[in-house]
Amino acid sequence: MTYPFSQFEVKWQARWEERGDFRTDIQSRKPKQFLLVEFPYPSGAGLHVGHPRGYVAMDVIARKRRMEGFEVLFPIGFDSFGLPAENHALRTGIHPRDSTAANIDRFRQQLRGLGLSFDWSREVITSEPEYYRWTQWMFLRAFRRGLAYKSRVLINYCSSCNASLANEEVVQGACERCGTPVTRRMRDQWMLRITRYADALIEGLDTVDFIPAVVEQQRNWIGRSRGAEIRFPVSGSEACIPVFTTRPDTLFGVAHLVLAPEHPLLADMADRITNLEAVRACQEAASRKSDLERASQEQARTGIRLDGLEALHPVTGARLPVWISDYVLAHYGTGAVMAVPAHDQRDWEFARTFGLPILRVVQGGDLDRGAFEGEGVLVNSSFLDGLKVPEAIRAMTALLEREGKGEARTDYRLRDWVFSRQRYWGEPIPLVHCQACGWVPLPDEKLPLVLPEVQAFRPSPDGSSPLAQLEDWVTTTCPDCGAPARRETDTMPQWAGSCWYFLRYIDPHNRTAFADPHLLERWMPVDWYNGGMEHTTLHLLYSRFWCRFLHDEGLVPTPEPYHRRTSHGMILGPDSEKMSKSRGNVVNPDEVIARHGADSFRVFEMFMGDFDQPAIWSEQGIKGVHRFLNRVWGLACKADPGSEVSPQDLRRMNLAIREVDQRTERMKFNTAISSLMEWINDLVPRDRVPVLLLDTLCRLLYPYAPHLAEEIWTHLGRTDPLQAQPWPRPDPALLVDPEVTVAIQVNGKLRGTLQVPADIQEEELLSMAFQVPAVSSRMSPDGMARSVFVRGRIINLIGQEN
Ligand code: ANZ
Ligand code: ZN
């Protein structure tokens, strides 16, 4: 027997929509809750069982918050610009606009089928001109503030597709689409000065409530490190090699310098380098690797010495060999390191590989086994000897500053954000280049700059955007001086639209502003944002930056967009592997819902294990959950308004209320569901179930299995909407075991009293009685013949006294 979910789930979904249950009253005076999930990219594959894990979790919270009396904003939309649609267009000739629209329809239908309580009237779609008009508008604000600039940077490039690739499109050094090894090329790109916000983005982390793993990722990505820049003169020349180091204290342990293969000194000194050919080969090999590979610890150390070139130690004047190696990154620090093999593991490996000296300057560790990177006391270091690392850092930095050989410096791993793509399916960058005026923004009333129609989606052979081929579109006039001018043909990256979508939800149909300032004041920040762990670095950082910028412009009331951020673990296939089409382990949510119902699907996704950990899909598991919901249905069929509720029943119910409430708030969804399961197990054997218990069960179940809860609710004869019912609160008085005072008699004479739980068992009470000295001095347990127990009042021990 299975409960008739297919009869009522669709009915409830339709009714919720009709009644407008989840429409936010944006002007409401109730306390607000803005709950956010990452809006999906509408891929051709449809919704994946991984998406709903975060969506259902926040839906549970949203439904609970409505019952708790909050005005809830729980919106959804689509992040619909991006590469897969464009790549699909290249393969099939179908316009990305059309495939995207079809995919969105399918996603909508699937999301509705899950019974998620989104306010669909606030849907935003990033590829719609009414939306991207404001993305363009914000970009122009940034441009006018000097936050956007054009610069020549190295990009990933696929020579077979003739296209520049985003980092996400480079898979193990090869083009994701065609497998050709990716090379790096210089190209003019629009950049956003996110680095100006590096400190603010670190400090802002202290004002929000993000899970620690996310805070850590944000910090690491920004990668602030304090240290010094030290200049090493090149022997026999005026030139200097500046290095950035976090450990100026180790200067006396420097054995050689290592430059990034792209370092400009190589070109400047080409006539001095005597092994130029071998050096070129090494540079060539490095250009084929990604920064990630180059920085990897596992990577074998490769490199070559620059013959004919020597540097001078800034303090001792010793001659130091200069090497190049790809473990030194061109765009970090100064692109050059002072190698200290004894105290930096990468330098140690490099020195081991090439037989270079390893000179200890800090005590500690075993240098035969690896570098000692810890703290300790300085040795072999002249005036630093005997100092501890932090003191030595200060002393050395002071000396370098006095002698003009270097200075304290803070460096960041964070780079400015490459904000242009040579692609079609993105927001056009609304700038015009004029010979006389330079880059000129389109006036606001010319926005949106609508993405023009194209026939060919393929980038030009020179790597420029497909838009560059539309001569009629590109030629325009300068908005400032009216002279002939040319449009920018790059488009924005997919990140652009997702940087501020939460703001638009607050006022999605506003035609004169991206959102009404009063509504922003009332609804920002997002109270709780949940999403996948894979988006906690870049998306979070970019949107925090965007929000800070808008805040500085006086356009958004809060510097941080999100108050609380949590993340869910990924759902893995039944074979414990990441689900993928090629592995054939993808579970289709539509099929699961058809077989077991949306409520089973929802409850199972919440029951699969700890929410922040990866979970493995299992058919057995969903069947178990389905049986649980069946049992709940069975209880409802035994509802009896006349049946009495015992104090025991009330206590058990209050325990369930407390556990479900607390565990849900802590995102311990799986154990919240187990407490419901345990509770109803007590009720299942009964012939009649008191309505009061079922009433509470409906409320507690509603966030998790809303269709079933609604159905039972009407079964109980209730006509008022369940979501308007107050969320149950535990009664503390009912949660504590009531205690009673029991008189202890020995052969009928009072020998003491005990404070015990009202429902204590006789055996336990007896063993406590024999601990009372006035009892144990008169009678031993062996001497007792029998006892008389009057529950809640007296226990009389009868037998032989000592
Ligand atoms: C000497 C030294 C001695 C270093 C020592 C470390 C330990 P973080 O903390 O990540 O900022 N470095 C500097 N520029 C680099 C580049 N372009 N590519 C690769 N490595 C680079 O790292 C700063 C340290 O990383 C710097 O401090 C430098 O090595 C290296 F016992 O200088 B150190
Ligand atoms: Zn002009």
C-alpha cells in the first residue's frame, strides 16, 4: 500500500499558486526574512538531483519562517548567459536565446514539481534586456569611478577554436571543447579593480556569519601576506631584481634567485645570457601550464640557470646565481623569489633537484627531510643571531629601509578581475571607442545595449568576439563628440549577472531603477544564503565586491550582501562518484518523483546524511523515507477527536517539537527527521490517535513534506491554510520530568525522604533507598523480605532489621 501522493501533490501545488501563498508582501510591516538560494544555470540536461538539496533545505526554512510570523522573501531566477548555450549553438545552429528559453521552461516545471515555495512573480533572468540593462548600468558606474580599465593580460587561448577561454573551460591544461592544449596569449581585456577592495573584503568577513570553511576560502583567495620587497642588484649593471618575501629574516640563507619564466629581465638581458636557446625552451614549456599546475606541490621541479647573469646579495655582497623555474608565478609578488632552500619547501625541492646549497638560518627541523618552515631562533645570520623570527623580520626590514635596499610591503594573491570575454552569449559592454575622446560610456537612456542578432557564433580567427564581425553594429558615433566611433565587441563574463541578482528580487519590475532605495533599505541584507561549496570562492567574492562598490556609491544600504552563508555537500551517484553523463550514474529527479512523490524526494534529500557533507544517492534510502510517510498517512486515517492525550503523550510531543525546531535551525535536517520518525513510531501501534497530536505533527512535518501535511490538515477538518498556523513551541514545563517526594519507611517507620522523577520504577527507587544512611544502617538488601510501593508517595521496606 502506498499513500495516494499522485492524487494530491499536483493539487496542492496548483492551490498554493492560486492562493498566492508564497507571494511576498514587500511592503509588509512584519519582521522580514530574505532567504536566498543560488539560482541555477538552465542547462540542457535539466534539473539534477544535486540542485534540490540546497533548494529544499532553504524551502524548509522559508516555510518554517512563515509560520513563525516573518514576511519571507524566497525568490528564484535563472543565471542564463554563459558558455554551454553558446557551445550548443555552435554545434546545432540553434540560437542560444531559443535553447535557453526552452531550458528555462523545463527547469520551472521541475522546480514546481518539487513543491518549492518560491515567489515566482519575482523571477529574474539574467539574459533578458530588462535585467542586463542594470548590469550594464552598474558596469558603467564602475567605469566612471575608474574601477574598470583596459589592460594587456595573459589569457588562456585555444588555437583550434580560435578562442580565449575562461579558467573554468580549461580542463587539465586542455580546451574543454576540443581537447587541444591551451596556450597563453597576451590580449587587451577589460579589468575590474577588485584589488582596491582586498582589505575591505577581508575585514568584512568579521561582520558576517559564514561557516568557517567559507571564511577560510575567502581569506585564502584574497591571500593577504605581509612581508618585504628586497632589491638584488644585477652584477655589472644598473639593473635590480626586486623580490617579494614574507621572510626577510631569512636573507642570510639565500643561495640563489629564481625568476618566473615570463620575467621581463630575460628580454632586457638577452644579450648577456649565454644559454638563451635552452632558456627559450623552458619558457615555452611553462607557457603550456596553468598557474594551478605550476603552484602545485606535487609538480616535479624544473628550471634552468641563466648563464652569464649574477645577482649580488644586498647585505653581504655575495654573488648569487639566477635561475628561472615555473614554480615562480609571473603575476604574484614581483615574479621573482629569493630562494631559501632551508626554510621554504619549494625552494628546498628545487635545490635538491639541482644540487644547490641548503643553508640553515633558523633552528629547528631536519633539513635532510625537508625545509623547516616553522618559527625558531636565528643562526648564521650576523646581527640577527639569537633573535626569534618575528623580531628578526622587524630588524631586517628596518635595516633594509634605512639603507634603501627594500621596504615593508603587503601583497595579495587576489588579481584584478578579467571582465571581458570574446564571446557572443553575454552582456554587451556598453562602451564606444572614439579617436578623440577615448572610451566613452553610452548614456543611461541608451541602455540596455541589446545583444544584436548574429548568424555565426564562432569567434573570428584573430580571437575577437563574434560581435566584431557585425560591421554595421560596430560602427557608431561617439556619444560625446558625434565623430565616427566603434563599439566594444567583448561581452561580460557569466559572473556579471550573478553578482547582484539578489538585489533585483527585491524590486524585479522596477523600470526606473534596479530597485527602489526604500525597499533595499527594508530588505537588505540577505538573511541567509545557502549554496554549493563550489561557489563559495569566486561567486561569493565577486558579489561581495559588487555590493561593496554599490554601497560606496550610496546605492545599496549594506556593505555586505549576505548575513549568513551556509553550504551543502554534493550528492554523489549510487556508485559514490560525482554524477556525470559519461559515467552513466545520473539520477533523474523527475523519475524519482513519479515513483515516490515529491515529498519522499524532499524528505530523502534532507535525510541523506549530514547536510554539509557529500551524500550518496540510494534507492533503498528513498524507499525507507517513503515508508515513513506512508506510516504518517496511516496515522491520519486513525485520527480521533475524542481520544484523550496523556501527560506522557504531551511530554513526548514536546520533546519532538523541541528537537525538530533546534535541529532544523542548525541544519541538522537528518536528525530532525529522525526525531519525527521516533515520535510516530510510538503512535503507530495505536488504534486511535488524538487529533491534538496529529495537529502538531502536521505543523512539524509541513516544512519537510508540505503536500502530505496539507492533505492531512484538511483531513482533520481544518480549512485555514497550514502555513498561517503558528510554528509549535515546546512547553518547557512539560519537558522536565515532574519530580515527587517519596517517604522511605523501614517496617512502617519513617526513615527519610527522596526527591525522584514521578515515573520512577520501583527497582530504581529501592536501590536509591538503600543509599540513605538511616535505611542502610537498619536493613541490608539481603535482609529485606518484600517492599510496598505506593507510586508518588511511599515505599515501605519490610523484613529483618540489623
Ligand atoms: C623567501 C622565503 C623564505 C619565503 C622562507 C618563504 C619562506 P605567500 O605567503 O603565499 O604570500 N614567492 C614570492 N613571490 C612568488 C612568486 N611569484 N611565485 C611563487 N612564489 C613566490 O608566499 C610568499 C612567499 O612565496 C615569499 O616568501 C616567496 O618565498 C614566495 F623561509 O621568500 B619567500
Ligand atoms: Zn568622441
